[in-house]
Amino acid sequence: MKPKKVPESFTEANTKLAQIGEKVRMLRKGLSPNYENFAANSNLNKVTLNKIERGENVSMRLFVLTLQKMGISLENFFKGL
């Protein structure tokens, strides 16, 4: 069985997701160095937070909720990305 070819647009999207995840991680570390503690204190699922920080696919609702818990607006988050 041949491996599926990944379209270039998927590769670009994965790169962007990784950049977004890194920015979330950087901002979260400014609030709490430990993602598990931040998740618990913010009433977020630690697995979801970890997925976001690793640039994995999560729902937009969970992503927006995470930014809200961090006190960051969408407008400010996406500046410079």
C-alpha cells in the first residue's frame, strides 16, 4: 500500500498550527510555568491544553476558550502571526 501524499497546503497549515501552539505555550508560561497547574486552575482539560501547545488539531471553541482563560483576545493573539 502506497503512503498517501500530503498536499502542500496541509504542510503549510501544520506549520501555522505549530506556530500558534508555540505562541500559546509562550504566553501560558508567562502566567504559569506548569501547564497542568494552569489547566487545573483555569478549569481547562490538560490534554486539550497540551494538544494546543503542540499545534495539534482541536476545535475552535476550545482554542477560543483557552485564550479567554488566558485573558487574551483573538485580535491580540494573531498580531504578528
